[in-house]
Amino acid sequence: MTMRHAVFRADASVAVGTGHVVRSHTLARALLARSWRVTFVARDLPAELAETLGADGIAVLHLPPGSSIASEPEAMSTRTGPEVALVVGDHYGLDAEWFAAVRHQTGGAALLAIDDLGDRPLPVDLVLNQNLGATSSIYAALVPGSSRIMAGPSYALLRPEFAALRARGRARDGRVERLLVFVSGADGPDVTARAVEGLGGLGRPIDVVVGAAYPHLASLRAVVARHPAATIHVNTGDMATLMDSADLAVGAPSSASWERCALGLPAVLVTMADNQADTARLLVEAGAAERIGWHTTVTASDIERAVRRLCANPGRLKAMSMAAAGVTDGLGTERVLAEIESVMAEKEEAR
């Protein structure tokens, strides 16, 4: 049997963060485990992330600098070859014309759009919006009637270790013995350093996670040097263990929210982008987190006060942990794979 080939289109940078590539990488690894061949196509991709993809056996193709998004389908087809079974687009710049051109160039490959916005037509076979509050009705007028819509955190793309650690059933009693700071893989505004400054005097160990696109590593190391309880982890592959070990996190209402929720980890949220505002609100309404404002205004003292307040209220933290665990069970990747396999079976039967 010919090995199926999946092509992913995603970018990572200080401007867009690393979340698109991270979640797509999770799905890619799951396909690799099922004997697919995988290629990532990117215009912006830090070298460290490219190396991580390559270490998993994923081919990485870089688009020419300055080329247009409209030119991508032809360029991708030229470099990946015609035998592509699945194309996954995880990029807000990919529109109806892009997906239609990709379908033409590949001769009818299955198309999956990973989306957070629900703001444009998507002529695809599958659409995934893993965010809290997402429903199929958002896409009713945006996708063909035959499209499969996977909406909500039950479809969140999480690596299998999150579900495995969740199954162990760690009980959180509301005491805070260890803190986690992970704002984003890039964090251009450097809320990370503010969090370390604010939390460094609490007398608790702090795991500080930054990604490959984080531009302030040298200055962060200087901050951490003043706070010996803090430990930096760069582009870690062990996020599940770090989250499971923590009792309270400082982070953003990004795709990492579903990782935290799968492990019942309560969070203090700093909103980093417009498209995170609804997620922040919904996580608070679900009881899984507290939000303290936008990155433009939040200070180290704001973060310290919020964390101190929660540390002093173990009953509140225990309730937040239970609420977070109710948001997602960590098995979303398996559900997405099942939908992909079903679409592939339909396409193969139709041939």
C-alpha cells in the first residue's frame, strides 16, 4: 500500500506566535504514527522549530521570501509532488482561492482548515475550530454542506502524554507548591519577564517556558538570575510534565489553554491578541481561569497580586481545577484523526 502523504501549511514567528505550528505538529505526529509521510511548508519558521520537525522525520520546505500567498499552491505542488492525500492549512491568510487552487493542484486531496476565526469562506472537507464556544453554526454559511465541522475543545489537538497524565488522576487540593509561567512561544511584549519579576519573591519554584521564536532570552536569563527559584525551559518537549507538576499557571488564553485544562491546571490569564479575548472570557465564565487584563497594561505587580490572592484561597483554586478539567479530556487528536480517516475512506470509495 502506498504511504499517504500529508502536507501542512503553517508559520511561526514573533508576530504570529508558535501556536499554529505546535498544534499542527501534534496532528502531524499522530499521522506519522499511522504510517503517513508528512511535509511542512512554511514562510516563517525559526531554525529550532524546523529542527524539531526534522527530528520527527517531517520534511520542511521553505517558501521563497517575498512570494505571495496566491503563488503558494503551485509552488507547493511543484516541490511536494502530485501524490498528496491531505493538505492541512493552519494560517489566517489562507482563503477560499488558496484552498480551491490547492485542490486543483493536488488533483482532489482532502483539505482540512484549522481555524480560530470563522471569518471567511473555506471550501474544505474538514474544518477544525478547537476553541471554547466554537460551534458548527459558525461555519454553516462558510463551508460546503458536505464539510465536516469539528468544533470545541473536545477536538483540541493535544499530544498523547496529556491524556496519559490526566488518566493518572492527580488530585489538586488547592495548595500551590509550584508555579508555571508560559505565555507564548514567541511573547514579543515579554510578559514572561514581568511574570518572573512578580512571582520571584513568593518562595515557590517557578518553571518558565519560552519557545523557539522568543526574542528576549538573554534578558530573561538576567531576570531569572535574580530569582533562583525560577528555571528556564526553552522549546521544551516536556510541557505535559511541567503542567502536571504545577499547581497554578500564568499564561495566555491561547491553544495552550486546552493543555492546561486537560490536566486541570488553573491559570491567571494575560490576553495577548484580539482573537484571544473571547477565549479568555469563556474560560473565566467556565470557572477555569482568572484574567487580569491585556499585555499592554498588565504589570509584574498585577501578576503577583493575582497569584497571591489565589494562593491564599485553596478552595477557589480547587474549584478552578475541577472546572478546567471539565473543559476537555485531552483526546481531541484521536477524534480529529477519526474524522480524517472517514473522509479519506469516502474519497477512496468514490474513486
